[in-house]
Amino acid sequence: MSVFSRYAGFLIMSFALVFAVLPARAQTPRLEALVAEALDRNPVLQAARHRRTAVTQRRPQVASYSDPVLMYTRWLSSPETRVGPQRNVLAFGQQIPYPGKLSLRGDISGEETAVETAGIQSIARDITYEVKSVYYDLFRVDRSLRILEDYLVLLETFTGAAEEKYATGSGSQADVLKSHVEASEILKQRITLEGERSAHVARLNGALSRPSDTPVDRVAAIDTTRYTQPESLVVEKALAVRQELEAVDARIRQNELGLRLARLGNRPDFMVQASYITVPKLEGNPASDAGKDAFGVMLSVNLPLFRKRTRAGVQEAMARVEESQYARRSIRDTVAAEVAEAYGRLRHSGRALDVYEQGLITQAENSVLATLAAFQSGQMDFLDLLDAERMVLRTRLGYVAETANYRKYLSRLERAAGGSLP
């Protein structure tokens, strides 16, 4: 079999391999398992969950009555009364806030829990995006390394062709040397990719809270289905479920409750107290009720006379409501812009993939086959053959890189939409 026949067969097989390792749906369970592991082990997410648990415990603290007060007095010099001297005074008091204050404080705390819940969902969404992004980077690197290995094999074929022509006197030794130089360049490129892979592995292990040197299997294939839903539908979903909007909505409700509580600042709180006084009976006291213990009930009310403080509290609460409403508008604009940016990148990446799949790869393949045939017949020199093969290499590497980019842009769109797409 001639060098040309061996090369043509290998070239066709290698191009077919580019598509064979990119099925419509592949390796999804593995990626989902990595995402699940990250969500289970990531310390940032664990810290956020415990922070929410801590915040949840505030409601029973702020929405409950303060501890009652039990007081005991033992008179060292007993005051004399008509019925006898007072010896012991036992008093029990309870502070009672103005109706509505406790429930408002509890509701405010509940909205803080809602803010933390939205924060947890936001962190989980970002972790998911990070895992998917580095996974697709690993796919690009691993597939590129495989392509370089294939190219090295092809260069051996080139070298064989050059050596055959040199042996017959129709070629030059420089052609053989050029082939070896090209192989050295590919080896250098492979070293760069291997270093890049180490960085991505460390990044993935960091997201999974594993030791940075934990081995990660090569990613041979990814899901390559295209997303076809319109941008308007993604924006609608993002504005409905985006975690930052849920958090600021909870903050708005919290500030509105705080405003209601501030307006109750000019309402009095109460103190109810019951007293029991022991009175010993002394001989010779003519009073009919001598020696009878005394009971008493006291009601005290604080007087919010200094309205300047109350008005300042109301103004502060009103300003916080306005602040949170403007913050929501800002976040809404940011979310819409993020969706538009991610969707635009995804659309342009899809167009680039269409160029590869609808002709560029086939054209590159046909070009190098034609160049090899011309080289075999002496119509082109060895440098033309190397240039044609470099074009094939760039096409294959570009296609794999664009495939990974498309999935990364899709993951970015998922993140912008709140974690999932309609």
C-alpha cells in the first residue's frame, strides 16, 4: 500500500473520529455526578446552609416576650403599717410590648431567612456553573491532546513519504528535517496542553473540595445538543426565578416590615407587676385585719415623648425601602443583560459550529488529500503539504474548542436564567 493510500485512510478515519466522540448526548451522568458531589461537599455551600440555620433560630428569640422578672425584698428596717410591719415583699413582673411589635420582629427575621435561602440557591447555581465550565475545558484539552497524537502519527507518514522521495532522488533532506521540526512543535504544544490540564484538574478538585492532586479521568465526550428556545423565554424565566431577585424581594419585604415597626415606635410598651407582702401579726394590735398579708398589682407604661428619635427611625426605614426597590431595578437590569450576553455568545458559537459542520471540515480534508496527491506527483513541495496538514490540524482543534465553548456558553446561559433553562 502506498504512502498516499495509508495517509488518506488514516485522515478519513481521524475526521470521522472527531464526530464519533461527540454524540448528541454523552457522559451526562458523569457530569451530573460531579455536580452532585460538589453540591454535597463544597465548604462554601455548607457554610451558607449553617448560616441559614443560625438565622432561622432568630425568630423565636425576637418574637418572644422577654423573661419575666421575679423580685424579692427583705426589709432590714420594716416599715410599720396599720396592720403591722412589712417583712418580705415578693414581686413578679412581665414586660409587654405594644401589640404588633413582636409579630413584626418575627416577620422581619423570617424575611432574613428567605434572603439566606436565596443565597444558598445562588451559591449552588454558581458551583454548578463552575463544575460544568471546567468539565468542558477538560474535554477541550483532552480531545486536543488526542488530536495531537493523531497528528504525530500523520507526521510519521509524512516523514515516510519524504524519505521515499529523498531515497529516489526526487526529494531533499530538508523535507525530512522539516517534518521532524514540525513534530517537535507538536510535542511542545502537547506539553502546554498537559500543563493546562493540570490547572483544570486542580480547579475541579477545588470545587469538589478534594485534594488538588486527585486524578481526574479524561473526558472523551460531552453532550452536543443545540439549544433552540428564544431569548425572550429565557429572560422571562430569569426574571421570575433568579435568586438575586428573590433575595432583594425578601429584603424589600423586610424593610417594609421594618418601616411598620418603626412607626410603632411612638406606641408605649407596658409592664405588669404583681406583689405579695408578708405582714406578721403582733400582740396588742387592735386592728381587725392585723397580720393580714397584702397583695398588689401595678401597671407601668413608658411614655414615648421624644418624637425626634421616632421620626428619625421612620425616615431611616423609609430610606431603606427606597434603597431596596432601586436595588431590585438594578438587579433586574443586570439579569436581563447577563441573559442577553450569554444568549448572544451562544448564538454566535452555534453559527461557528455550523460553519465547521457544514463544509469547513470536509473542505480541509479534501484540500489536504489534493495537496498530498500533488506532492506525490511532484507538483507541490513538502512545505505545501505541511501547510495543508496544519490547516487540518487547526480545523480539528478549532472544532473541538468551539464545541467546548458552546457548552460553556450554554452553562453560562443556565446560570443567568437561575440554574436551569426553559
